Amino acid sequence: MTNLQLLLTIGIPSILVVLAWLSNNSRLTAHDKRFDDVIASQHRDALEIMRNMTALHERVAVVEANQAR
């Protein structure tokens, strides 16, 4: 086996492994960004629900105060 054959035997699989790793890394980065977007969206939704519940609680308190008179 010549040096060129040895180099190709080791080099080509190594290059393919590195390319596959880079490809997976870019996909994971895209998934992380989408995950962060989903978490932020759910956080905004939770805040909106808490605001609505607070407003409802305040309205109920006003009605109960009026009924107690």
C-alpha cells in the first residue's frame, strides 16, 4: 500500500465524519433557537393569563364588596 492509498483510506472517512458533525451541529443550533422561541411564547402566554386572572379577581372583589353593603 502506498502512502497515497493510506492517506486516502484514513483521510476520506475522517473528512466525512467532520462534515457530518458540522451538519448535525448546525441542525442543533436551529433547534435550540426554535426551542427558545417556544419558551418565550409560552412565557408571554402565561403572563397574559396571570394578568387576566388578576383583573378577574379584582372584579370579583368589587362585586363582593358591593354585596356586603
